[in-house]
Amino acid sequence: MTRRSFLQSGTAAVAWSAAATYIPTTFAAAEKPLRVGLIGTGWYGKCDLFRLIQVTPVDVVSLCDVDKRMLSEAADLVSQRQKSGKKPRTYADYRKMLAEKDLDIVLIGTPDHWHALSMIEACKAGADIYCQKPTGVDMVESQAMLAAARKYGRVVQIGTQRRSTPHLIEARERYIQSGALGRIARVDICCYWHMRNRDTLVQAPDTAPPEYLDFDMWTGPAPMRPYNRIVHPRGWRAFMEYGNGIVGDMCVHMLDMTRWMMDLGWPKRISSSGGILVDKAARANITDTQEVTYDYGDLQVVWTHRTWGSDPDPKYPWSATFYGDKGTLKASVFSYDYQPLGGGSPVHKDVGMELEEYPEDKTEKDLEKHCAPAIRGHMRNLLECRQTRGKPVADIEQGHISSSSCILGNIALQLGRTLAWDENAQKVVGDNEANRLLARPYRSPWTHPTPKNV
């Protein structure tokens, strides 16, 4: 079962606030079309690509995927969506696509375990990059991605698009940056969607992969598991071999949003508890229950996910709640609610979805309509930074901090102890066992990237 199954379908649309207008809208009008390539043509790869097509002239010249059917379908859709009507070139190996060295922007929408190698190769090919979160499945991958972006001078935007969500930009400025909440000492971030795959061995037996999927290349540097239908498409998040579970998938967004709203860097200490406590029969090996505490000293940011039972607040099942001594702010992709203490009127704001401005959003398959404006804003910010060579709002370094903090949460759970993080040394303090877990083994013949070998 996928995340999208649990997203609300009918959030009220309202006008965007002036808080979002810092995002430029006309900077690319005089440019010739940018040459664009996409690696990973599945769900969010296409969602991201089609939002880019909406905001600037582009020529999508290259698509890459190891699934022949998915690749062919994406090529047809791109020819319908881009102005030229041309079908892009198609590749089964991202290295061959990038060897052309003819792309201005590369989008990466692969499963998580492929982000690092493809992003680093795109840096070497001279492209600027939009890479889906997280930055890597292990800490050293993420460090290497940051090093590659800086070494090759590339602009890299990570797909933590809460930073470009208009109603959240407004909430940040009006209630947190302004000091309206007062002293914030606790932020609860959570996901209570029942999104963990529950198929058992009987329901999802191992089989030979379909003929249209190169499963060996799909697996790449990850451990080789027998193929089963859960994995592809989109079900790979059920397995730790390919990602970092619900912490890596959902916490990364809410932690990154909290860090952005409050101007936070690395946590000082990370602890975690949980496991597979309820749904033990499922093939999935990610946790069904987990809590991670990010200790910033005078501030505690606490993540909770549970894929069973009821939601504490059905209106905010995936969200952040900021507790201040002057008020409380609840924020999600769908809305925010501000409640002042000691008098004053509460404020509610819903997401604005821009369906009339971009009517193709109404019928696009699998599009999270409430996220489309944020993706467009994220793309506009990337395009602006391509011109200025500045750092985008979700720069690779910010993605590295948020993604790696989630990885540390899982290591803390695995080891059963609190980790003290040294952000300058990029090491866990006094814990050799934890530091050995900062890099996962790579399957031969793939070579694990490091900051020194990119």
C-alpha cells in the first residue's frame, strides 16, 4: 500500500498569501528552452518533471528507467505535455544518458538507494539537479553527495518542498519568525497513516521479475533480495534494503520543515525506540512503531509514527505541532492552525491548489494536487538559483542534515542507545560501532562513494 492512499482528497482551495510571492515567476521567459533529463520515470519523477514543464520553457530530451514499460509510457506522456511534442531519448542506464553531457538540469526520481550514485554522476556531467529526498540511504552517501555538489559547482535542490509550500511559508513568518509563539521548547512531528505494507509471504510470494524490468540494475548497490510484487513499483519503501523506513520517508519532511521554520541545524543527541510491535506477519521489515527524539538542548523535536490504531488528531495525521509559551501552531501539507494563549482569535488556513491556473493538474494520474503548488515553487527557486549560482531553499546541505538525522535515528534504534553527534567531525562521539554503521556495504561491482572519491 502506498502513501498516496492515505492522503486527503478534498482540501479546500484558497488564495495564496503574499508570504509566498518571494518566488519569482518570470525570470526564465527570455531563455531558450532548458535541456532536461529525468532518471526514474515512476510516480514522483513524473510529478516533478511535469511541474517543471509548467513553470519554464524546457526541452525534455532524455529519460532513463530500468522498467521498459514505465519508460515507454513516460516518453509518450512527455511528448503530450511538452510544447515541442517531441519524444525524448530513452535509456536503461543512467550512466549512458549522462555521458552525453548535454543536459542543463537532471531530475532524479529513483528509489532512495539510487539517489547517491546518479546524483554524483549528474554533478560530473555538469548539470544542475533536482533530487528527491532523502539525499542517501546512509550517512557517507549523503556526505559524498554534498561534496560532489560543491566540488563541481552544481546547484542542487532536494525535494523537501515544505520549504516552498505557500501556507507554510506564511505560518513560518507570521507565527514562528515573528515570535508570536514565544519560547518554543517542544515540537511534536508525526505520521499516523497506515502506510506500511501488510502483505504476508502467502499474499506476496517471491517470483521471477517481470520481463520488462531489469531487476539486477534496479537493485544496483543494494543487497540482492528475491523479487516479489511488493517491491516494484513504489512498494520498495517497505524494505530497509532500499530506504530508511517511515522515518526516512516521512519524518525527513517534517523534521526538515521544523528545522527550516526554526532555523535549526544538527541535533546534539539522537535517541529512538520502537520496532515491529504489532504487524509481525507482514513481509515488510520497516518498523510499524517508532519514536525518535532530536535533542537540541533547550528544544526537543520528537518524531512518532504508528501504522496501526487511531490518530490522536485526525485533522493532522502527518504534521508538526509547535508548542510555545504564547501559543501553539499545528502545520501540515493540508493546512495550519494557530491557537494563541491568553486571549486572541485562532487562525486556520488551508492549502491553495491552483487548479484553475493549472487545469491539467485536475486530471493528472496520481498527482498529489495539494503538493503541486509547492513543487512548482521549488522548481522556480531552483531555476532562479541556476541564474545566480546561489543556494536554493532546500540546498543539498540542508537535505544532508535532515536526511542524515533520520539515518541517525534508525542507528540509535538499532543500537538501543543515545547518539551524541559531532557536526564538525561528522561522527558519532565516542561510539565506533555507530560510526561503522554510517556506511552500508555496497553490492559488487558498485563502489560506495565517499567525500574523497567523488
